[in-house]
Amino acid sequence: MLLGGISMEPVGTLLKIARIKSGLNQEEVIARLLKMGISLTQVSLSRYENDRREVGTDLLKALS
């Protein structure tokens, strides 16, 4: 949903959309994060993408 050009989707949903638009699967995102020194499991990434876990600012910066 857009409100004045600003997405009102939850952050996790936006992360998932961005990942899919980038043509990446979860394993590829995890591998890229690991190269940046960020260790993340597929279960954790799934929880972030499904808004079951709050995305911290460090992870959000790394994913941007």
C-alpha cells in the first residue's frame, strides 16, 4: 500500500520484495551477508521477511 508515495508495508515484507526483485534466494542473501561479516541463518532471515522478528538497524544497513 502507498500513502503519499511512501510504502506502508512492514519492513520484512519490503525486504522480501527487494530480495525477489534482485533475483536472489535466501541462501544467496545469507552468503552475501556472511562476506560482510554478518552471520544469519535461513530461519532468521525467513522470520525477518515474514515480520515475525524485528529487523535491527545493523542488518537493515547491510541489506540496503
